[in-house]
Amino acid sequence: MQKRMAEPAESAEAALWLLSDRASFATGAALAVDGGHTAN
């Protein structure tokens, strides 16, 4: 788990990836952008 809050740009990069052609094969998945907080 990260010991810091995410920078706004880090969350935005995840959203941009989901909107891009690079995520075209990602379907029906939850993408946690929480620094590992929910992995415990």
C-alpha cells in the first residue's frame, strides 16, 4: 500500500488509459486506482 495520496494526474492517467485504444481488450473489469488500499 502506498503511504501517500494520489496526485490528480495519476487518477487522470488511469481514466485516459481506459478511454484509449490501448484498453480496447479490457472488458468488465474494475480498475482500482487506490494505491493498493483495497488489496488488503
